[in-house]
Amino acid sequence: MKARRNRIALLCALLIPVAVHADPGKPTPPPNAVPAAPAPDSKPPAKPFEFADVELKARDLAGKPYAREDAGMPEFLGQLDYDQYRDIRYKADKALWKDEGLPFQIQAFHRGFIFKDRVSINIVDHGSATRLAYSPELFDYGKNQFPAPLPPDLGFAGLRFHYPLRRDEVYDEVAVFLGASYFRAVGLGQTYGLSARGLALDTGLAKAEEFPIFREFWVQKPTQNAGELVVYALLDSPSVTGAYRFTLRPGLDLTLDVASRLYFRKAVERVGIAPLTSMFFHGEDTDRFMDDFRPEVHDSDGLLLGRSTGEWVWRPLNNPRQLRISVFKDSKPSGFGLMQRDREFDHYQDLEAQYHRRPGAWVEALGDWGPGAVYLIEIPSDAEKYDNIVAFWVPDQPATEGKEFRFDYRLHFAQEEYTAVSGGKVVATRIGAAEPGDGQNRKIVVDFGSPSLKMLSPKAKVGAEVSASSGKIGNLVVHKNEENGTWRLSFDLEPVPAEKDKDKVPVELRAMLKSGQDVLTETWVYQWNAR
């Protein structure tokens, strides 16, 4: 499970001040690293580059044996530690398109540390694709001193994009692709948190997870007034290849339209579409002691589901004592996402990490995804540096050798939820002993809030529908919190005695607020286990 839990692959993208350049052996730079623009009178290519070219490349690659592009990197680069690698920075004044006044700029990542794969970057201009050449002169190496010159054809590890969110003259980092098929994005006022991936393979199974890699990118050069950037990517792994098109739109929230085409070299047991990866160390529903001055530590606090039936489901996240896998079957879902609903700084008390500013990510399904299920995997974690939460869509259609899949979706990186639940939302989940000193029975408290709920009189006839897969529900109470206008549901769970529940089967809980037959809120679901 170590590979799934390693979140360091995406922390390296955080910006730090550029240090003074240290000469890494004074290598001889290759020809100009920036692709030359076509002459004004040059003829366009007979066939302009398009997404179909990436699809053809992925389909052809699927018919060949897998070969990883990780050769040619000096051993001393692979021995860099986290801080040494962070000290290698692309020079801001070398950013692609910086001197052209375009709305987007590109910077690349250096190979080294755990980022050993060579990633090719191409620029598509006037229909023609030109390879971006690597040069050590593009990077500031900080305090690093290398025992030998760097190869002139070393290549890159990933790339990131900048766009002026606050002021026209200041380019903010808005998205980064680095490590396997991971990518992250932020909107105005947000800080990096959870990650998305191109694909998840065999996640949560009793065998090693397979991590596909974005091995090549093509970036469409934007126009002077462009508000979006188109990026194509070629995905590769031992089991599958893929063609991806990303349409990136920065703003208050950032959206990414994703078109994915998958071609399977061999059968895969579990294919995760539109995977999201996050961290949950502890929160208000953690019912065991955590030796931490901060009340909560997490990038996301819940899974939100938009069911095809019109039902909205909220599943609070947890850091379990054992691996948990929750499966939500559906057909034609409107979407799902890992969200950070709690925006109160006082609930985190972390001036550096600023968890209250981490975006949620909502996957809006485009087209007919067919039958399948949303999987939520929660992995036990002993530190906040590990990504221990994964959510993705698993189609019912089997991924057999030679199979082709097509999935389109829109990713929303947002502070406020993209979708507006018509009724009340879950705003807090708390769990503790039913009575002081009671080590078995649990008191569960769920708070619901919305403008419409706030308007209800404390004397309104509001009740609750609560169910448990095992054990007994008792002491059910619903009342209004007149301090903040939310409505509180509380109940006791009397689980099956430990001596009778030898398999430690988790209890599936489900609840919602109602007024007569009218449903007032989304559905709260939770998985509780005695261990």
C-alpha cells in the first residue's frame, strides 16, 4: 500500500523563491530550448495536429510491448532528497511565451529524486507540433553541486501552467502535471490540496497497484485573448495506453474538461475512471485521541455523490484503523467529488498548510457513463504527509485485452461546491461515547444547514429517518440549534457485542431529515467500525 500512500510526488510542485544559480558542471547547452515560431509566410502542415493524432499514437502503442522511458538520467539525480529536488527551479524569465504577452506561460520540471521518467513536451503552433528541447540553462539549481555535467538530452519530468488570476502583470501557477498521471489545479484564493489522476488501476486490491504515466504532452499555443488552454497527453502503462485532451479554464474556480480514450494491452481487474486522491488525517468525526494541537487536519472532509435518482449523498471521510472500501452502485450519475466543506480557519489552526483554503474537486460526468459504481477507499494513515483517500468511478463493463473505453468529464476545482443541493447539507459529523465511560455504545451527532433550514421555526415538525445495517438505534433527537440556525440530529448506536461480531463487520449508517413525507436534506451515510 506504500505506493498509494506516497503523496510526495505532488508536493514538489509548490512554489518557493528562486535561489542563486549554482553551476552544475557547466554543460554545453543544446540549440535554442524554445521552439521557433513558423515564419509568417510559411505554409501550414498538410494535416494540422489534432486529438485524433494522439488517439492513433495511443492505439498503436497498445499493440507494442510496454517500455518505460526512464533511461539516461545520471545516478546522482536519482539520489537527491526531497529538499534538494525542491531547490531545482525553472527560471521564471525562461518561461515559454513570457516575452509574447500571451495569457498563459509554461514552466517545466527537472528529472530527479523520485521523478525518473522522461516526459516529452511539444508545442503545437499553426497546426505544427515542435518538441521543447531540454537545457540545463533553463533551470536554477540552488545549492546543488553535481559531480558531472548534466546530459544535454536529459528531458523533463513534468510541466506547470501560469495565468494572471489577480493582476495582468502577475502570472499565478494554476495547474501542474508531475509524477505518474497526477495533476492538480487551483482557482483564485485557493492553495494546492487534493490531486486528480489520469487513471487508477487495481487500486484497493490485494496486489500491487499499477501507476500509468503521462509520457508525452502537446500544448496548443493560445491566442492573445484566450481564456482557455488545450493540452493533449499520451498515457502509458504495462496494461493500458490512453489519449487525453484537457481544456483548462482558470478563474475564481478552475475547470478542466477531460476527454479520455483508453486502449487495453491486457485485462485489468479494476479500472478507476476520473480518480481523485486526497488526505484525511483527523477531523471532527475522529473518535480516538490524536496528539495534535490542530483540531482538524485534512485536504477533504467528505465524498459528495449526485445519484441518477436525484438523491444527493454525503459521506464524511475518516482515517480508519483498517482499510475501508465503500461502493456506491449507480447508472448515469450526475457526478461525484471529494469536497472540503469546512472553511473555518478556527477549525484547523494551521497558518502554514491553510487547509481551509484547499479546493474540493467535483467530477461532472459528460455523456452516458453507463452502469457502474463510485468507489471510496480509505487507508489507515499515521501522518498527514500520506494521501490515504481515493475516489473513482468503476464501470461495470469489463476491461479485457483489446478493449477500448471512452469517458468524458469536467473537473471543477472549487472552494464552494459546484452543485447546489436543493435541501440542507451536512455541515458536521461528531462521534463519541454515548455516556461518559461507555466504551461500546456510540453517540452520533449530525448537523444539517441551509438557508431554508435556518428559516424554519424551532417548533417546526422536523424528524429524521435513520437506519443501521446492524446493531440498534436509540435516543433519536432532532432539534434546532438557535445559535447558528442549523438542525441537529443525534442518536445512539448500540453495536453488536464484540463477542458476537467475530468478523468485525462495519456498521453502515444512513440518515436524513424529513418533515412528514418531504425530504429536507441530502442523505448522510457513514461506515462505523469498532476497531
